[in-house]
Amino acid sequence: MKNYFFIFLLMFAGKFVFAQDKPAVKKVKDTIKTEVVNVVSSYTPKVTDAFKIKKKPTIKLSDKSKKKKLSYQIFPAPVASTFTPKKGALKGVDFSEREKLYKNYLAVGFGNNTTPYLETFLHHSTRFENDFGLYAKYISSSDPVKDTDLDSSYSNLLANFYYKQEDRYFDWKVGLDFEQNKYNWYGLPNTAYNSNVIESINEEQAYSFINLHGKITFEDNYINQAKVAISYFNDDFDSNEVSVSIAPQFQFSLDRFIRNSNEIILDVSLDYLSGSFNQSYENTNQVDYSFFTAGLNPSYKLKFYNFDINLGTKIYYTSDIENSLSQFYVYPDVKISYPIIANFANLFIGAGGDLHTNSYKQFTDENPFISPTQYITQTNEKYNFHGGINGKLSQSISYNSRISYKQFEDKALFSVNNSKSDGTTIASGGINFLGYEYGNSFSVIYDDIKNINFFGEVEWDVSKNLVIGANGEFNTYTPKQQEFSWNLPKLKSELFAKYKTAKWYAGTTIYFASNRKDVQFAGAFPSLSSPINLGRYFDVNLNSGYKFSDNLSAFLKVNNIFNNNYQRFTNFNVQGFQVLGGITYKFDF
């Protein structure tokens, strides 16, 4: 046992000795540190991630947050006062009796110089939102101008038919207009015409016009509306004129690009005019004319602070087909207004221009005594700069004033024709003179003219029954080639008054025009001309009526009260004193 123990100690001691002699090994230092890396990624929520709170939260308010009850106490004290209220009196309000409106009326009358008069309007509508009707007017007079060698009679007939339908997405209307006007070239010059010449003159002229037109209006569409018209005009001398017009209007919204913006309005026009005359005034050559015009007129309205601004332009392409000429025209179309004093003073300025296609029908409306021998062309209104101020001087007085500067190329002027007869002859070269070749008709002369215009008007509502007003216009004309602006007065004015009660109504209009210039000729065609002066004139007209009942009333019209013998056009005296009376009957079917 001791031997075993001794051996164990030797082995343990040997092991210890060898362990101490073992060389030390140097360890490599670890430089890697441990760190925490947070990975952040975007979170995409899903419906399944949400959860619903099943419990309703209960909110308990503390006593401090509760409303306190308020108590009021009044402590009256007597105050000495010397005010003694007066008893109120009931005042009546003057409600004017509402006039009953009728859908139809018929007016008939008669006047001096054998003047019958007829006017009517008849129409009917159904519960299917349609409406159709007729308007007609006729007046004539038998030789109303005194001391004329030729007949001065005239007659005017006008008739308009229409049909209108309202559908779900659009409304449409068609119409047919007809006119028949008869006049006489009664204005012979001062040259002495013998009785044989006067007997040979056929002074009659008649104009006929028919116009078929239509209009369609859309709701909530790019096309606002579209108009179409086809017309035909002729006279007793085989003159004829055809006109075709197409005018759609478009609107384009800018909301996709600019919020709260207005629409751009685009007016498009396509016009064709063609006509012919059997001969010119100088010779027997036929006169033809034909024009095609296409126009674009975009415009945009906006409000900038207190400025109302309308921005636009007019672009035209026109072709003179007979002369093989084509041109482009571009005009500004700008209007700006600003309220200096709201409702009382509004300042406005503008710049524009336009292309006007003249027509034989238009000229006869302005002067029915022109000859059927005209040269027709277009008028270029190159510039039109204008500005002014309008508003109210008080709640009952309104006014409007404007000044403008215009420049025209080929503006139409009326000038009397040179007589082809010397007063004793009725023919030349074996060809008889026509009824308008005795110095008793007019031709259109074109010239480039600069025009400065001053215009003003005022209207005063004196009471609910009486309104009076006036307007005036002053012009300066600077022609380029002509000596004067023929038959254009520098000053025109008008005074008017209207009075109306439950039973009576009355009105007056006074016209005034200053001197005008025209020409006179030294002899028979062709001869030299010299300017003459057409005197100023004023014309006073009255109209009145009495209401017997809601259906029946009487009217009276008196024109040229002072029987002034003035010339509206050279050698053409107007009618003297005229009176026309009649009755009007209103009714429903």
C-alpha cells in the first residue's frame, strides 16, 4: 500500500516538472468586435394587419369641467324721459296693377296720304316644349311727298315664320323671312324736264328678299351653338344676290391645365356672297361680284383684381373670286373695364377692327334710292381704338360716354348719279334711258377714311311713370381721295321722353342732323361736278295710346309735326306732316 502511494507521488511530481518546462505560446489578439445591426425596411400595411377595438371607451368628466348654472338678477331704476311717442298711422303701399300678358295681338290703322297699316303676331306652343308662330307687318302710302313730278308712293311688307323645339340635350329653331319693298326714284334734280321726258320715266323699283335660317343650341357640349342662313335678294331690273352663312360657336375648358379658369370661346364663320347687275351706270357691261370669307374669333374672359378683361383676336381669310384675289386679315379684339366707383363710374377701353362684306341688300336698307348698277367690295376696318366711362350719377340717372378712333379702307359713301338726260332727251344711241338714269338715283363710292367719334347719352327715370333722355354723336371724317365724306353728317342727336300710367302712354322723339355734303353736275352725263350743301334738319315725332281694357287699346302716331320740308338724300324731300291712328287687340287662342 505504501509502495503504491509512493509511486503515485513520483508520477505527479514528474508531470509537474515537465509542465513547468513547456515554452509559453503567444496568442494573437482578436480585433473583431461585436455590434448590433438594425435593419429598417418600409412597412406596407395590409387590411389583415388592422384590428378593431371591441370596447367602447368611457370618458369620465371631472366636476370642474361641468357647466355651471347662471343666475340673472335685474335691478330696475326709473329714468326721467320727456319723449312722448306718437300714434302710428297705417300707410298704403302703391302696388301697380299687374298687366295681363297675351300671346297674340293684331294692330290695324290708317293715316293721311292714304296710309293703311297692319301688324300682327300669332304664335302657339304645346306642352311638348315647342313653339311656332308668325309676325307680319304692312304699311304703304300713296304719293306722300308734295310738289314732285314723279310718283313718291311706297309700300313695305315683312313676314317672319318660325318653329322652335326644346329637346333634352339641345334646342333648335328654323325660320323663314320674306320682304317685299316698293319705292320710286322721284327725286329729280333742279334741271327743267319737259312733260314728254317726265311722262317717259318709269320710276318704279321693287326689292324682294327671302331668307331661310336655322339655329341649334347645345347643353354641356363643346359646341355651344350653330347658325345657318341662306338668302336670295333681287329687284325689278333682274339684279340678284345669293348669300350663304354658317356660324358655329365652340367652347374649350382650361380646368385640366389651370384650376378655376374660364372657357375659351371660339366663333367660326363661313360666308359666301355672290351677285350680279345687268349693267353698270357708265355702260351696258354686266357687273358680277363674288366673295368667300372664313373667320376665326377666339376670346377669353378673366377677372384680375377688379379688372374685367376680354382678350381675343379676329382672323379672316377672304377671296375675291371674280378678281382672283385672296388676303389674310388679323385684328385685335380686346376690352378692359374697371369700376372706379362701383355702380357709378366704370372706365373701359378697347382695341379692335373687322372685315365687313358689303351687299346690295345692305345698301338698299340704308338708301332705297340707289341704282341697280353698283360695284360691290369689302370694307376693311383697320383700327378701332375706343374708351370711355359709363355708370350712374344717382339711382335714377344713368349715363354713357365714349370716344373712338377708326380707320377704314374702302368705306362706302352714297353720292348722287349724273343725269344722262339734259331735260329734253329720253334716249341715247337709240337706247332709252332707264328710270334711274335721270339724276334721281345714287351710287356707292369707296374711299379710305379716318374717323374720330364722340358719343354720349344720358337717361333719367324722373318717376316710375316718366323717363326722359338724350344722346348725341359728333364725327370728324378725313377722306383720302374724295373732297368730302358724302352724305355723312358730323353731328347727330336724339331727345326722347316716355310716359306711362295704367291707362295712358305717350312718348316723343326729336331727331337732329347737321349739314351734309353731296355733288351737283354742270350738265348731262358725263360732266363735271361740284359740292353742294344739304341743310340741317330736325324732326319731331309723337306717339300715344289709351287702354280700354286688357285686350283692347288705341294708338296714335304723329310724325314730322312741324311739317319740315328737308332732304334726307339729295333731291329727295321727305314726307311732311303725318298722322296714323288705329286699334290693337290682344288675345289668346
